[in-house]
Amino acid sequence: MQFLFDLHMHTNLTDGKNTPEEMVKKAIEKGLKTVGISEHAYIPFDRESMSREKTLFFREEMKRLKEKYKGVIEVLCGAEMDYFSEDDPAAYDYVIGSVHYVKVKGEYYGVDYSPEDTEKAIRNAFGGDALSYANAYYELLSEVKEKTDADIIGHFDLITKFDEKSRPIAKDGGEAYNVLAVSALDEIMRGRQVFFEINTGAMSRSWRSSPYPASGILSAMKERGARVLLSGDAHFEDGISYAFDEAYAFALSCGYEAFGFEDMAGIKRSQI
């Protein structure tokens, strides 16, 4: 099956390996119709997010690439805005709203850095209670649409990134974990509709054998009429549209019959 869109990817302006233009060229090579680069928006305490200066450069570079590749591929300038990001959503063609940190007593803990960092956060900030850790994450995720003015919700259950190779947070929490996740989903589903990613980024980096979100959460999304799209969350060229065939089959197994950008106006902001 030919997949035509991938709107979640990063470059060497943040934590990716390739330049924006290299990512656009690879998207063309893969036959995409639309490519969106969604750099990590500025977070004051995160050195891997764009600085204020890099943010301005990124926007100008994306304007250049849009013009250079017009008629070849549609290039969109996106931003992955964390709950703690400080940037203007209106400056981008679309926004991915994500949570990469939880905050406890003034200290920020990254949720997807490494298994060791995750275990440290659970031990030091939550007294070893993985469910309390999950609760802190989903409380922020439930607010991220409004906080970032997101059009897309990124990697819904990101805190399970290391479950296959480290402490299984979802399994530790059992049914109570699923209740937290679905409660956040229900809150996000209120009001203005957004898309939810079926994200293969952890697959391309060998952390997971299946996409985010887990099948139970994706099935809950289907039951609630949530719109979904495939996302590579690429940090290098070959991560673009990575394992989209598998992700599509996974979505079908969870009840989805068709999905994607039936109406691109549902994503793109009014200025483009």
C-alpha cells in the first residue's frame, strides 16, 4: 500500500541526525505526497529542543524548502509542542501536542530518555509506584490539547516505550493503568476534534515491536470515533514512514477500517 503522508519527524536542529532538506529529499524518494517536519518547540530546561534562535532559523528554512520543492512534494512546517513548551502555535502549519516530562516538586523527569531514567523517576519521585508515575503523565496528557492548541496528539502512551525491555509499566498498573489512559483519552475527546498518532518511532529505534498506542487504547479510540493517522516520528532518514504497513494492519486489527487525511483541512491551519 502506498502511504502519502508523514507529519512527525525531527532533524539535526534538535535530536535528529539529518538536515531538514535531507528529510524532505528522503520523503520524495519514498513517494510521499506531503511531508511535515515537526521540530521540538522551545522548552526552557530542555537543551534538545529548539532554542529561540534555532526556532527562527527553522521557520525560515521551512519557507525555503516549501518554495524549492513546490510541485514535487508539499512541505509543511510543524512543531511538536510539549506540555512545557513556550512557543506560538499560530506560527506553524500544524501542532503535535505531546508530553515528554512529568514535574514533581519543581524537578522535571523525562519519560522517554532511557529505561534507567524511567526507573530513577519512578523510584525517586513516586516512591517506586509506577501507577502514580502513570497518573502524573496522563494528568498532563489530558490537558495537552488545550495547553498546546494541538491538531495531533503525539505517541499517546509514550511512558510504555521501554515496557518490552524494562519494567512493564502498563502491566504493573494492570487495569488501573488502562483506566488512567482512557480517562485522559475521554478528556482529550471533548470539544474540538484532533487526530491521534499511530506512532512507529519506537519501532524504528528497536524499543518496541508494535506502535503507540497499545491495542487496548487504540480500540478505545475507535469506539469513541477518534480520528487517527500514521506517524513515523523519524529522527533519521530511514525512520520516515517506518513500518507503516505493519501499523496500518495493527489499526485494522483494532477495528479501524480506513483512516488518514480524508480532509487535510482538518489538520492544516488557516494561513496556508
